Amino acid sequence: MTDRTTLGILLMIGFSIVAPVMDSFAKATPEEVPVLQILAARFGIQAFLLLPIAFWMQHAHRPGRGELGLHVVRALLILVATGCFFTALRFMPIANAIAIFFVEPFILTLMGGLFLGEAIGPRRIIACLVGFAGAMLVIQPSFADLGPVTLLPIVTAFCFAFYMVLTRQMATRTHPLALQGYTAIAAMLFIVPLLWGFDGSDIAALDPVWPRGLAVWTLLGVGIVSTISHLFISFALRFTPAATIAPLQYLEIVFATILGYYIFADIPDRLTVLGATIIVGSGLYVFARERALGRPARRPPPAP
């Protein structure tokens, strides 16, 4: 194993540890702070930190009109995905939301067959269906208590699947630092007018407030940690093939469970543990099957 491969593996493990920390900051943000404002911190700080680095490393460029349109579409998809996920975190344990979100590789596999003409055999179709069944086991007890809000991570997974398709098309032409920075700016083009328009509206989910005390630190934490986590995964993929590090991201569920227990006293029930185990097992099977057939394996997605 080369030093670069080892570094890539360590960075991917780092991502799996750090990403749930971002979710913990989002969940810990006081309820009077609307989710829209948390999104502003997440993307605003990311743009502020990543773009100077991209320019300093000479990876930034002037996007053409077509590329600008793709950045806008990516921004809209990741905004909806992250907004749904952060909203779900206000009601659900972090591990539950992440476990449900990990149906995204199955959605991406099925999308490849439906829209991209990729051949997917019956074994992988069955594995995808089994993975969805695992998600239902996680959703079922939460749905009984919380209702439709439990389905928000599914919406996140669908939006993120389309986001990943666009990312694949653009990543070959744009360095990850610039790609994330440009998309963050495009996201802010949606967020800022909404914050301005809903200011003083008294709509709790949208009306911005002046952050105080704990909210200041949690919003900073969301922005800074999300930036660090995306740098981890960007450079992990730069140093090490996705096929090598993809399975490591399922560690994210483990670390999310640990953080949920120690910070929020969330203890997953047996159905949640069983469902998460089924999702991980099915995902690893789909990954191994695509690798055995000589296709680039679909890596598990970075959490929003």
C-alpha cells in the first residue's frame, strides 16, 4: 500500500468522523434559528473559505454560461437536499436520518439503468430493493411518532442522486475546490433573497433571527465543519481510487450513533439497528457487484 493510498484512507475515515459533527451542530442549533439561516451559514462559510484556497492554488477559473447553469442546478438540488436533511434532524436522531439517507446509492444505481442505459442485473435490483426494505424498518417506528417528516431523508437521497449525476459530469473539468466553492456561491444566490424576503414575516421556519449565544457557535460550526469534511473527501478521492475508500463511508453511521448517544442521548432501537445493518449490507453488495463487473463503483455519497 502506497503512502498516498494510506493518506486517502485516513482522510476518508476523517470524513466519516467529521461529517456527523456537522450534523450535530445543525441539530444543536436552537429552534428559533430557521433552517434557512443554518443553510446560509453552511454555504456562506464554505464559499468564503474554499474560493480563496481555489484561487491561491490556481484551480479557479471563469465559468462559461453553460457551466454557470449547471452550478445553479446543482446548488438548487443540494439546497433542497440539505434543507430537508437539517429539518429532519430537528425531529430525528442523527443516525436514523443518515441510515435512511444511505438509500441514495440504490437510487443512483436504478437511475443509471432507467436514464443512462446502464445494464443492471437482477441481483443488484434485488439488493436495491432489500436496501429500501431496510430503510422502511428505520422509517416505520419514527413515522408512527413523527409522521411525514420521517420521509425527508428520502427526499434528500433523491435530490442528492441527481446532484451526484451532475457532479460526475462536471468533476472532470473543474477542480473539487472550485466546484464546491462555485456551487456554494450559487446556493447563496437563492438563500440571500429568501432571507431578505422573509425577514419579519413571523414564519418560524423562514424568518431569520439575530443569532445569540449558542446559535453563534453552532452556525459557525456547521459552516466550518462542512467545509473541512468536503476537503477531506475531495482529497481522499484525489489520492486514492473511489473503489478503495467507498466502503469506509458507512463508518459515518457508527460515528453518528456515538455522537447522537453522547450529545443528544439518542439510543437506536432494534428495528433501527436491523434496518441500518440491512442498508449497509445491501450497499456493500451493490458496490462489490459493480466492482466485480469491472464498472467504476458508485461510492456512498457524502452527507449533505
